[in-house]
Amino acid sequence: MLEFMDYVQSAFYAGSRWNTDNSYASLTAATTNLLDFRTPNGVRLHVSSLSSPNFATSYTLGNKGVVDGSFSFLFSNLGVKVASRSSAVYLGHLVRGYRHLQALRKPEDASAWETVVDGKVVQMRDALLYGRMYLPGSTLEALYLRRISPSRLLSIRAVSGAQLPHGGTLLAQLQNDQGKYTTEYLCSTDSALLGFRGLYNFGYDPRDQNSQLDSSAPAHPWDHKSGRLSVGAEAYFSPMNKSGGLSTGLRFTTLPVHTGIPYTMTLTLNPLMGNLSSSYAVKAGSDLSLCTRFDFNVYSYESDVTIGLELWRRESSTAWARKMLGSAWRTAPRPTGEGAFVSSDFVTKQEDATGVVKARMSAAGKASLLWEGRVKELLVSVGAGFNMKSTTRALGSVGLEVSYSS
Amino acid sequence: MAFNFNWSPLIADTERVRAMLTTALNKSPKPPIIVDDILVNELNLGPTPPDLEILEIGDLAEDRFRGIFKMSYTGDAYLTLKTRVQANPLNTYLSTKPSFASPQPLAASSGLTIPLQITLSDIRLSGFVILVFSKQKGVTLVFRNDPIESLKVSSTFDAIPFVREYLQRTIENQLRVLFMEDLPAIIHKLSLRMFNPEYQALEEIRSQAAEAVQPRIDPFADSSAETMGGERTPADGEATETYASFSQKNLLRLAALSESQRTLSLFTPAIRDTVYRAWATAADRGQGMSGYSTPNPRIATLSRLNSSFDRSATLSSTASITSGTGSHITRPSLVSNASAPTTYTLGSGRPRPHAQRKRKHRVVNLRKTAVENDASDVVSQSSGYDDSISASESRSKEESSSVTNPSNQIPSVLREGEVSTPPRSPKKIVGFTTDKADGVASSSTPSRRPITPLHKVIQPPDDDDPTPRASMVLPAKENEKRPQRQHLPRMQTLPSRPKGELYRSHSEVKLPDLSNAFNEGSTGGILEQAWMMKMASEIARRVAEEKSGGERWRRTSDGGTSTGGDAPPAYAS
């Protein structure tokens, strides 16, 4: 489950019309959502509030150590219009599962961001400021986002703590989204790490006025008309350590126009370390998603297979009535066309779910189980991790998280 | 002196050494680059032992040794370690950083663990080492300086020069730390395990209990062991201290002894199986004497009847022992009074009050003030002492140190008289014989306080019983010395004793009689014994004179009654 602040941040992205899917970092987003979910550890309580569309606060209290906690504040000059009450928030927006990628759009015109204020042309720049303080350890996290242009996003992240080397770290990221391809440049003060990420989408080029989204039936299942093939790469280099990293990846995902079962296939490769990872995620039904991943190392022959599933439990009070609806009324009205922007994070297709169960199991013996849902007006997340191969401790970690927001 | 190295036992026991070395290497937190535990694959100490050159020997005995050596090793020992390391530097770098500000690469930080085997060979050591060996405590080896001169590190990454140099540097540094800090502990534990099977058994019990065991208390370091001579008998009934050098009782007695010497306490603990310097001179004379009489005078020099601390357990035990053995008590049982059930004790079953340093009045008035019954004298003595004891009961803290009160136990009185009394002028004994009345009168009151009534002087040996006894003879001997005694300066500060009686001397004189009277012991050497005791008491008194000087002064503060006009001059103290 997304924390409240992450939820507000994704609402900021959506309100600022930023495509979070179009990045190499989210190449395997569907797989990581289904297989690498985080299980709570210990007991934690979240109390959050969106006091105004511009300001959000959140407090957490946990039992790590004796007591640990944090409080955070978020400010955005873009009003975040999203349901924030824990009794009303759509669970599908909080719990990330299989993602349908949103359509590619060409970057907006700079004129779209101009408004006239008092007769002067002012460029609107959406910005977000976020700070979080962890109490027992006195660690401070800070985030600054700014949409410096319709196709650029600058994010500066910082962590400051006494126990950290050099007192903290600063990471600056500049993302450039041109629709067909995206590039990211990042640098970190920690050992002067420099990084570059790039993603290229084959097929439809939203910038090309002539090419329209072909709505004819695909000639074969691999036709990229109903699917999108993306390839990307990343590279990191640290002049201080004289070390770095490199990886490349490939993804094919089906678009919403695809008539069959939506699926996503990814393949990532680390040529320096010889790591190979391939995954296959499928949305088997409206409430069920499955995913498998196979990791292999060509140098050390280490391998692992992970299987995960996600099962949604919907309210069934009005399900029978919905089945009787005509096809035209079945889905909630959505704006269509290239101009319309619907963030894939905030697609509301069905009535809300009451709970979701996630499970994963790996060949190395590690298994996890998670249930997230709404109880009364609280959002509850219960999870446990198991280690089947361990003889001493079969139950790794158990946790409970309760969240309330207003 | 030469050193003979038996190098093989250490090599033979490599299994345990390997286990301990593995534990030591994995104890400290490992850097993130090391993914798995560090295992010791192979350890071979090589055929050549290190060269040791003796620089200094600090302590040398049959079962312990300490010395400083200059050690140099140029042998063929080698050590092989096995572990797994992380080959992706980005992985190790990012794993230690907070995830909020990490770039979170998609796949560039995926890990690759590589098994690594490192062999350390061609080890050259040279340094100063302090080696302490003791049979009970094992071997301890401490390096004064950093001993590693050079070593060769070869690993599975030898083909990559960068990695090879990095490994060489890192491992050399780690080994220096290991030698200086961890190796002494390992060797110590290993030696304890080998030399002391009890330690081994105990260690197993410890490991089973999985509890932190308190460190063994070695009460006295090696240095003090020499002062104690050979007193390393294991404590009686104390099996827990399997390799304790000292018996608990002896330790306590020694502490009491040192304290008494420091604080002028009148109590001196009885220490068995000891040899005192003062015995040397008296030993010539006392060859044929019974056990209890011979050591008495010697013990008297060192021991004080008054006990000021609670050693009741030990003292009473010794008391019981002494009393049990009757006349064969080989040491002055100061405590015996408390628990002595012998008939010698007259009305003394109760615990003795103590802290009677001031009470002890060891001056016996040898002038004859009255001729009385031995028994009556004894009774009076005892009663007097009882009174004094009761009087001083309130003051005493120690019951068992009633040992110091000799009155209640006649036979031990003599011993105690020797033991506890401050030095007396031997001449008082002398005077005792000639002036029996004085002696009797003077010695009649054993009281240590002015309050105690002055009883009749202790009866001189002569009594109505015409049977020839040593007591009859003793006075004669004492007579000879009496004139000398007369010249002794008179100590005005004698408290509680009207005539500066030397009760002890009297009692000691009487003791053989009494012991004979009550005992069916042989009467053969009584005469000699009596004379021996007398001589011994003289010596004892002389030696203890200085120490008890302060006590005399204190006694005066008790508001001691004047010693009376007739009192022989108290010993000059």
C-alpha cells in the first residue's frame, strides 16, 4: 500500500500531467508491483491529513526499537484534487498491481503552461516540497520536485543524518520526457555518482502529426499496434570509486486496446555481472493478476524463480446490477483522444475493492503473504514473511500497519 | 637455560584452533563486500618453531613462569581462508546507503557473489612478546609491538593485480589487529583447555548453561604467591575454585594477620602449617615437646586472642579442631574457646565477647599475694575472665574471637596466653616463682577491665598437694629470673590489673599442671614442657612487647586501676 505521502505525490504527478510510466526505472513496474511488494515489519500506525489541496501532513508511529516514528509535511503549489479520506479513497489507487500503461503523448506546448495573471504572462511551474523527520534516529529526508518545463522534471532528494557518512546525501535528477523517448540524468554527492538512463519506445510516435494511433485489428499477436515495445539502458559511473554499473532492458506490454488478456514481458540484463532476469506478468481477470520471474547469473550459475499473485476482493452488493448494464454503461466515462491525460495511477474502472491479497514465493524458500484492505474507516495492512529453507526461523517477519487519513 | 619446543601438540590440535580462529574472525561486523562467513579452511603451523630469545625473566617457579622474549618466526606456517565476496561495487555501495536518496538502478546493482579463497603464507614475524605461563591459569602471550614483518597473500583473484593488491593491503591490516588483540585470548583459552582438564569440564558446563560465567577470581597474583611460600593447598571443601591457589580460610587468616599487624589488633589468627621465623630459635629447645606446647610460644608472638573481625566461621572451625585434639593441638586455637567443649573451659560455653584488645591483661603479678588453690585460682581466673568477658561482651563484636579470651579455657589459655597476650616481660614469670603470693595475687585477676574485681592471685604452682609436679618445679625456675624482672620499669598504665599481673605467664605455667591434671597425658616431659613454655613465653613477650605497647596505653585509658603498690614492675611497655 502506498503511504499517504507517496499517494499525494502520485496525485501531483497526475495533476501535473507527468507520465511516470515512461521511464527506464519503471520498465519492470508491473513485475515489481506484483513480486516485490513490501510486507510490514512490526506494528505501525499512520495518521495523515490533506488539510488543504496544497498541504498534507502525516505522522507515523512504530515499534521498531522501543518506539520509532516520523512526521512529514508536504506542500505543493498545484492543488492536489484527490480523495484523501481513508474511508473514501479508492483502494485500487493505493495498492499497485498490474499496470496498464497510459498512452504516449507528445510533450505539451510551453504555451499550455502560461497563464495570465494580472495582465502578465506567467509561467506556471508545478512544484512540490516534502520533508520527513525520523524521530529516534534524527534523520531528515527532503524532496523537491519541479516541473521546469512541460517535458522536464527536476527532482532533488536529500537525506541528512548524523550516522550517515559525510552527514548525508543529495541526489539530483533531471528527467526529460519526449514521448517517444525519455532520458534521465542524475548525480549524487555520495561518492560523486553520475548516472544516465534512457528509454525508447518503438512504434507509435506521438509527436508525429501524421501517424495516428492505428485502431485496426492487429495483424499478429506481436503487432505493436496493440502493444508497445520499449528498450532502455542505464549506466552509472563513480569517479571517486572508479566503479560503475550498467544494465539494459526490454519490455513488451499490451495496450488497453488489446483484446486478449493483458500481459507484460520484460527482460533485463546486466552485462558486467552477467545477471539475466526475465519476467512475465498477466492480468488473468478483473480481480486476479499473476506474475513470474526468472533470474539467472551466467557467471555464477545462481538462479531463482519467483511466483506472485494478486487477488482483489470486491464488494458484491451491486455486482449483480452491474452485470445487467449494457456494455456502453459498463465502464466509467473517460476522456478520449490524445489530449486527454489519464494517469495510469488513477484509473477507476470498477467499484472499489474491500481487500486485496498478495502472495509470492521463490525457489530459494522465501515466501510472503500480504493482505491489505479497509476495515471500518481504517486502511489495514497485514503481512508476514516466511523462510521455508531455514530450520531455525520459519517465520521471518510479521507486521501490521493501520492507516487513517482525513 | 634452554627452551625445548615441543611443537607437535599445537599442530595436532588444529581442529579446535580452526574453530576458535573462525569464531574470532567472524565476531566483528564484516564489511558489506564479504557476503558469507569467513571459514578457516586449513591451518598448518609448519615444522619450525619460532626462535625465542630471552630478554628478561620476571618470575620463575615450578608451575609458573613469566618472561619477555624476542620472538622471530621464519617458518612455513600457512593459513587458508574461504569466504564469498560481492563482486558488484555498486551493490555494496548502495546497500549501505539510505534508499530515499539512492538512484535505485533497475538492474545495474544486482549482485554477483564470488567464492574466494585466500592463503596466507611466508609469514615473517618479529617482535617482543611477553609470555606468562602458569599451571593453573594457562599460557598468556601478549605482543608488545606489531610483530608482522611481511606476509604473502595469494588468492583466487591473483590474476587481477588491482584486486590482488587490495587484498594484500586489507588482509595485512586485519592480521595486525588480530595478532595484537585476538591472538592472546585464543592462546589463553587453548592452553587452559589443554593444561587443565577441570577447566575443560567446566567450560563445557559453561557452554551448556549458555550463561556468562564470572571470571575466576585469582585472589593473589603471582607476586604474592612467593610471600606465602607453599601455601597453595586447595580450599577445604571449595571445589568450585578448581585451580585456586589459595585456600579461602588461609586467605582470610592472612588478611587478618596483616590487619592485626597494621592495626595493633590483639587478635592474631591461627594459621596452620606455617613456619614462623620466631620458631627458629625456640625450635632447638622444643624438640621433644608435645605439639601444642611447642608452637605456642611462637604463635604467641604473632597471634592475638582478640579478634576484631568476623572470621567466626574459620576461627570456630579451627577452634573445634583444636579443642577436639585436646592437648595435641598444634596451633594456638584462638577460636577454640568459643566452641571448645573441653573440660578446660569453665563456664565458657557461650560465645566470647571480643574486641578485647584493651581487655587483655597479660601482665601477671608474680608476687605472691596469696597462696591459693590451684583450682580456685583457676576458677577465679576463669571466673575473672568470665566477668571480664561478660563485661567486655558489649564491646566485642566477634563472638568467635573469644578465642582471645583464654580464661575460659585453661589449656588453651596457655596457648592463648602466648597467642593473644601482648608481649610480656619474661621476668614476670620469673618473679612469679619466688613470690608466689604476689604472683598469685597479681595473677588472680584476669580481668581486663577495671571493673572486674580483683580476684585472688593465681595460685602459684605450689599448692597443698604435695605430689611432685612440674608446677612445683616451675616456680623454682622462675625464681631465678625473678630478680631480673624486678628491675623492669613499672608500667603505670596497667589497667584493670591491680598488680600488673602477668596472668598469662601464670596461666601458662599452670597449664602444664592443669593439662596434666585433667589429662591423662604422660607426665614424662612435663618439666621440660613447662620450662620450654616459659622460655617460649619469654621470647614471645619480648617480641610482642613492641606491638602491644599501644595497647597498654589504651588500657590506661580504661581508667585502669592502679596496679597496686606491690605489683611487680610491668614490662616496659
